[in-house]
Amino acid sequence: MTLTADPAGEPHSERSTTPALRLRRMDAALLAGPVEAVAQSLLGTLIVRDTDAGRCVARIVETEAYAGPEDRASHARAGRTARNRVMFGPPGRAYVYLVYGLHHCLNVVCGPDGQAAAVLIRAVEPVEGVELMRLRRGPTAGPGHRLGAGPARTCQALDIDGALDGTDLLTDLQLWLAAPIWSGSAARLTDPIVSGPRVGVAYAGAGWAVLPWRFGITGHASLSRPFPRAG
DNA sequence: CTCTCGATGCGCT
DNA sequence: GCGCATCGAGAGA
């Protein structure tokens, strides 16, 4: 399925109104269950970013699951620390961290309060506010569908940084999660899902590094990078 | 297309 | 002090 909020994409007619993208706040129930299941459930849902500059809406097309201290690839592997404390909190919060000293990454905390688990948002497809996203990404950014093709690109396009760490994505007004709605009912992702090993976690050791906990919408143009064959 | 490398702040050992 | 859940530029095939 293709999601479009571009008014120009609709034939012009006198009584036609803008085919407004209708948004409904995400249900917390979607964030319950095993983190690798939640990571797949988040595919196709929307991130809404409202700032003074305007609204941006982006569709999640790629995720990675990170579990608790037992997961040697997870930031929770050393137990609860100042940086990862949000991961151990209630589901629905944003865990935002700085990586390589210059890039931010956004996670959606899931699982029960007190138990560390989070889903990294690895790539999004711009849906609304594409020009604003392009402005934030800078003049060297590629075509529109690549503006959110990576975890740090996603944060840059949506103006997400450490100040938003701990934000409640289920209730906040500036950064929140939504499900797309058509004809009054919630949309369901019908696209096939592809999986593969998580990116950049070789240090985690054989068991955890090869776990296929990276998920994407098969063949989507906004994926951060290709999935290995036979994923 | 692929590969290599530098930037850059800070959490953790 | 080491190394990172990354990106973009540049070189070479």
C-alpha cells in the first residue's frame, strides 16, 4: 500500500477538499509483547513531529529490536545507567541518544515498566512536510524518499535530539506516534516484511549479532540499506 | 557501484 | 582511554 498526503496528487475539482491525512494516536497495546514482534508492528505507523516551523509526518519503514541486559547488542547490556534509563521505564517513551559524537538515534521504548526493551527507528518515508525535512537535512541531501533513510537522517529530518529523550510518544504534542486511518478504520500493513541481522552490532558476539532483529517493508525505496539476501 | 576514512562527544571499563 | 545502534565525501574499479 502507498500512503500519500500530497494534495497535488489528487485530481482538481471544485468541491474536492484536501485529502487530509487523518491521524489517530497509537494505542499502547501495540507496544506490548516481545520486542521483536513490536518492531514489526511499528512498520507502517507514523511519526508526527510538530514544531513552530510546521508539521512533519513520516512513515516508519525500517526498525530494529533491542532487548534487555541479556541482549549483548543492546545499550541495556550494562544494566541501568544514566544514558539508557528511559529504556527501563514505561512503554511509549522516546529513548534518544547521541552516537559517534554527532548523530542522534530515536527508539520507541516498549515492554513492561522496569524491563528494558526498545525499537530503533532505522528509516522513515516522508509523508507530509517534505520541504521542511529537506531544509533540515541540508543542500546535500538526496531525493525526497531518502531524507529519512537512516536512523540519524530520520532524527535530523524531524529535528529530534537529546532534548526529546524521555518524551511520552503516546501523549506528547510535539513528537508522537500515530496510526494512519482510511475510511474510518485503522489501516493494517499488508506489505511483506523482510528481516535481517541488526546493523553495526558485530561486537555483540556470535549469538546476538546474527539474530534477525532488523525489519523492513520489503523493497521500500526509503530503507537505510539493502537487506542481505535470504534474510 | 564499492571501499576507506574522518568527524566528534561521551558513556563505560 | 577505547570505541561506538552513523553519515558523507572522495578514490578507484
